[in-house]
Amino acid sequence: MSVEEVIWTDPITNLAFLPVVMKSRVPHTADILGAARMRQLFDSLREHYDYVVVDLSPLASVTDVRATPHLSIPTST
């Protein structure tokens, strides 16, 4: 299944969502966020969207945030 097939677009706001449902508990979400495959997903999303917003759990924010810098776009100065 492709990402395009699972993205849901709100008909009123036209915002696109990629819902994630975990079937089991993931002990180390930072491993998932830091994976090369995740970077590929974000690169693909950037090709189609102006903004990509990630809603991270507040319980694991320090670990997850530290695992995600490679997903952001470098800003020009």
C-alpha cells in the first residue's frame, strides 16, 4: 500500500493527515523516527506538501525530538 492511499484529506479544511495506529507498544520510538526509511517518507511528503507537521507524544518528547533533526529542512540564513 502506498502513502497516497492512506493519507486522509479533510473535506472542509483540505488538510491532509497520515494517521498512525500502532498494533503493539513500541518501546523505542526514537529508533523508528531516526530510521532512514522515515527520512525517505519525509522527503516524499515534502515533494507534495508545503508543510509537514509531526505530532509527537509529550511523554517521550525529549527522546523523540532528539531523533528527528535529520527530518527537518535546513533553513537558510
